[in-house]
Amino acid sequence: MGNMFYMIVITKREYEEAYHEFFKENEIFMVLSEFCKGTAQKKTLDYLGIEKTEKIMFQAIADCQHRNEIMKGLINQMEIEVPGNGIAFTIPLESIGGESCLKYLAKGQNIKGEGEKMDDIKYSLIIVIANRGSSDLVMEAARSANARGGTVVQAKGTGEDIKERFFGVSIASEKEMIYILCKKENRENIMGTIMEKAGTETEAHAVAFSIPVDKIAGLRSVTVE
């Protein structure tokens, strides 16, 4: 499945319409969007000369060719690498549930071949699921392990009995998902620190996992030490 990628773009809410048009121009018609918020500290925002703003997250599936064109367009057309404009990254897909699913997710894309050879993975996306209101605690832990920042999405757990206990931990229905992009070599330290300071034995009841990221645009603080 080396030819298909899961793409995430996080930017300011005021750019919503412009990004919808951008995706259409690049033949990406199946785009999911949801509101979210950033976690940057005030001193970082002051340094970048921007105010704390509400964010929007776009999610789409793209083949190798469209992925490359979109990443280039994000830099040249949408100016995503201007400080404060956002971040974009792609994640290689392992599999898709059949041809009909592929056609639905990649509507309008002319998928050919096996795609390019994967580059060495240099980045990871850490996803933390924690109780609602715990994102500050999670990010304090992450930053103490040199994480640069994150994005918070409101979520809700599901199950037959949402108040049941899992390994002795009470499962609350209202959740926050915190997305933290980092260099691969920093991943284990960040995840370990989060679990130590905001894990299942704390009020946050956080769990964390990571997935590989193959390409990135924007948020220079991730790539420049």
C-alpha cells in the first residue's frame, strides 16, 4: 500500500474556505474537517508574533502523485511555512478495506503503480487520548521532554458501558485527543514522560501511541533545532 497516504493539515480556522478550494484544485474531493485548538505556550506565540487562535484540521487520503503536488502547493501557494500558518504531514497507509473503499476515499484520483520508494522515516506523530480537560497536563509533560507543541481535538469514547473499568481505570466518555509531531529520536522519551506524569494512574488517564510520518511541511520549529 506504499502508494497511498493519510494527510493531515492543521491551520487557522479563517483559512477554511481557501483550503477547501485548494483541495478541489488539486483533485482531492473527499476531505474531512474538524475544529481544534493549538497548545503553543504564550512565550512561543509572542516570539512568533502571532496570537493564540482556534484551528481547523483537514484530513484526506492521497496517492503518491497528489501527495507530492499538494505538499509543494502548501509551501508555494498556501505559504504554510510562514510562522503561524500551520503544519501538514502525511502518513503511509498499510492497507485499505477493498477496491470500493479505495475509490470512495480517493475519489477523482487516477491511482497508478506502486508509488515511490519510501524515504527513511524521520518523524513520528504521537497521539494521546486523555480525559477532557487534561491537555495542559499532557503538554506540560511532553514539553518537559522537549516536545514543541501539539493540537487538541475534542472526542468522545464509545462502548456498551462507558463507565466500565478497564484494568482498574475508570473510562470517561468525554475525551481529548492530543496530536504531537516530533522527531523520531525524541519519540520514546516524550511518550514515556507523558505516561509517567499524565498516564493511567493520574487524573488524566492518558494513553499514548505513535505512527510514522514520512513528509512534513510547515512548523519549522519541528525541523530546526
